[in-house]
Amino acid sequence: MTLPAGTVTFLFSDVEGSTQLLERHGEMMGEALSRHHDLFEQVVEQHQGAIFETVGDAVYAAFARPQDAVAAALNAHRALAAEDWGPIGRIAVRIAVHTGAVERRGDHYFGPALFRCARLQVLGYGEQTLLSGVTARLVGDALPQGASLRDLGRHRLKDLGEPEQVHQLVHADLRGDFPALKSLDTHPHNLPLALSSFIGREKELHALDELLDAQRLVTLIGPGGIGKTRLALQVAAEQIERHPDGVFLVDLAPLRDAALVAGTISSTLGLLEQAGQSISTTLHEHLKSRRLLLVLDNVEQLLPMAAPAVADLLATGAGLHILATSRAPLRLRGEHEYRVPPLGAGEPDQLEATPPPAVALFLERARAVRSDLVVDAKTGPLIADICERLDGLPLAIELAAARLRLLSLPALRERLAQRLPLLTAGSRDSPERQQTLRATIAWSEELLTPPQQRLFARLGAFVGTFSLEGVELVSAADSDGVVLDELSSLVEHSLVRHVDDPTGAPRYTMLETIREYAFERLEAYGEAADIRDRLAAYLVNLAEITEPRLTTAEQTEALRQLDLELDDVRAALSWLRVRGDVQQLGRLAAALARYCTHRG
């Protein structure tokens, strides 16, 4: 059957406890899942639906009419209950049915309705079918004979979006009593309502979910605008069932004194100071016997003073887990650092089939101001290039997408030659430091010492990756040890990134948005010309030393070394032309002649 398009009703199903059943029954369970899929295929086809994907024990089907999906759910439960599963006992599936507008490309669907259905499904239990509010309204009285709907109330799903009105399918052939739904509302928490959808990061969510099961302190580390807070909130929502005493967000951004951390956490948990007892003692007593997850957001400005406070919290009891967000690690024993990567922009020829996360984020935010925006052979490469130029930074992508109120895609891409002046005017309900990209990076810079700030600015003169030798060249430090300390601090604060070199030699780089800000600061210090002169002289010397090796057995290594410096060599050639330094320009061009012959 042809897959429906437009407004589609989805039926999502999976087997309750499938992992345990597979471990216990092995090959027998594999055969049972094959029969389970066959039964579902028959039932779905009988009700004019089509299965568009199966993953493990999960089945995803689409229907043009909601009443057909509901009838299929009822008969799927009946068919599974009637089957003899032998020693396995029973195969119990939980089913969710939701209706929404989607985009279909070939055999694939795209749109928020899919995520909503998946989130609805995880609320339920084996042998239970849940309907969203919109599906319940559309079905109306067109239910299977003898069936009815039980209103289970409004529940917040784990996407942190608007609550969903949830209904349960009721029939004499179905089990009717179940525990409370596994929604955010059934566990104590203060996770905020998300005003926009969470896009991508499936790999990160899975990794962090496993990490928090194994580690008690996990720190999400990355530059401002990388999406640490949004990722932490989504991870916390996924973890909520595993922490029966609650999941609580504690925003530390307003604090400037680490001594206030305990009081802020206590206030978040609703604890009152007891007579004759400090608030820290009250907090520790409260945490001692509880299974609880604290999300400590924006720890960086309280470091290093906040680290002992976090260590004291972890010492109260094994039931406490902490997920922190910071631009630098806490440097505590037992801390697991997780570097949050940028969103991938993908390849232009892949965009129409499956938009990568950076492009999907851009499209969703852009369509809030330009609902007619589509991805095709013309716009796809433009959008991919925009996301690439923005380093995959979610904040930068959202700020750029908002500019489509006034700019076309080509005009937006052209103006990204100067990113920082363009990427302003963020959401008014965002923290002030997140309303412009410049303010976000400045927040990180303010956490540095003056020597670290000066080195950060000087590194903005590099346009490609750079070596430790290059860092030492532009540094004002008196010793190599001090240079390493300052560079390590910049890496820890997520302003400089370590990159892999096939030889194992350390090299470093900056995101382009951060590099642009650093160069602005270098100009503000009045050092831009001097540092660029130093870099050019360094590269002239490097090229002249390397050139003779191009005719020896060391040719491959010499070519590789110049390849690594190529971006900065090109920048040096341009700079020497601007300076009118004919002598240095001639030396560099002559030293590169043989290299250019090899590379073409």
C-alpha cells in the first residue's frame, strides 16, 4: 500500500521488556519477534495502513484515517494475546496513536508528529494503547464496536513541550488497569516547559543516558552557544523515572559567590533553614537517603570555588547524581567530562532525503519567520553552507535563522563574512548573555585571567590550525611552562580545541565564530599588525627551512607539514601584499614554488 501523505495518523508499537526477554530466551525470542512482525503486518494491512519502518522490536505504521489506526491497535493486541508464545509466556506491546501533519520523502516521514508519537508511547505499559488528544477528537464516535476512550488527563511528555491530553483505548478484550503513566508529572521535578523542539543529538542522548547510570558526576563542557543547557534538560527528562525523589534544575548563572550554592540548591528543593543548623547541614541531611538528580547549570563562573561544594554534595550519599554544565571542567575526582560537539551540517546532496541536525534546526527556526522555506537543489547547498560557516553552533544557527525575516538566503550567507554584527537580536526571554553571539563569547572571555585573555586574542590571528610552536610565537609568556598553562586554560574553557594530527603532534584550532571575536579583541589591544607580522615571519622561515626537504626522502613529511600551515600561509601572503613588504613576500613565494609544483 502507498504511504499516506499530508496529515497522517501514526501507530508506534514496541515490546515491553524485550531486552530481558531476548537475554533470557535468545534465539527463541528472535523467532518470536519475527512472528510478532508478521502479525503486525497482517493487522496493519487489514486496516488500510502501511508499515514504513521496523527497528528491533519496534513497529512504525502510518494510516490515512485515525479510526483505522485505532482498530489496528485493538486487533494487534487481540492477535498477540491469541498467539501461543511457548516458554516466553506472552508478548505484550505498548502502542501509541497520534495524528499530525508531516512531510513524506520517499518511504520516510519528517516532522514533529513523529517525535510526539514516540514520546506518547513511552508513557504507557505493555498491553496498553494510548491516543493523543488530537487523535481522540478526530476519531470521535468512529471507534471499533464495544470500544471507548478513557481520559487520563494532561501529561507532560519527555520532549518538555506542551502537555498532551492522553486517552486510553478501552475494550472488554483488553487489559484495563495500569499504573500511573510514566510522564514527567508523576515524579517531582522543576524542569521548565520548552518553547521550541529538541532537534538531533540522539547519539549524545544515548551516551549521556548510559554515563549517568554509571557515573555520579557528569559535566557537559563546551563553548557558549553549543547547547549544553538544552541537552542537559533533555537528558534530565529521560532520567526522571530513575530518580524517584526528583530531578531538579539549579541555575547558578546569577551567583558570584560559591558560598551561596548550598542555599540556592536548598531553595530549589524547597528546604527551610532549621534552628541551630546551617543550611548546608540541612541540605546534606535531606540528600543523604534520597535518589535524586541535580542539574547544576552554568557552573563556570563559580570555579574553582564551587568544586569543593559539589564534592561535599556527592559525599552525602550514593543516591545523588549530578549533571553539570560548564565551559570548563570542575576538576574533581570521579568527574566524567563530556565535550558537547557542534551539530553536523552534512553534505549538500543529502539534505533533501534526511536533513542533518544543524540544517533541521535552521529549517525549524527559519520557518517560524518564513513558513514558505523549502529545501531543494537551490536552497539546500545555501543552508548547508550557512550552517557550516556558523560552526554548527545552535545559538548561532537560531540567531541566523531569525534574520530571514529581512534577508534572503543568499544575502544571509554573504553577510556571514562578518558573523558577530549579524548574529544579534535573540529571543527576549533568553538570558542577556545569550541574546547575541558576541555576548555569549564575551561571557567566556571574562572568566579568563588577563594573561589568558591576551593569549586568546593573539590566537585570533591564526586562520587555520596551529601548533604549540605557533602558540609560543604569539604568546607574551616568559616560559614554555606558562604558555602551556595558559593554553590549557583556553582549551578547558572551550575557547580553543585540540585537533588530531596523524603524527601525534599537538595542534589546535578555534571555531570560526570564536576566532572572529578573538581577532576583534586583538585589534582592540592594538596588536593585530604586530602579531600578523610575527606570524608572517615565522611562516617565511618555516617555508624556507622545509623547502630543501622536498627533494629528499623526507618529501612526504615536508609536504604534510606545509599542508597543515596552508591556510595561514595564504593569509600571510595576503598580509604581506597589504603591508607592501616586497622582500618577505618574495622570500615566501620563492620558498613555496616547489611545494606548489607538487600540489598543483
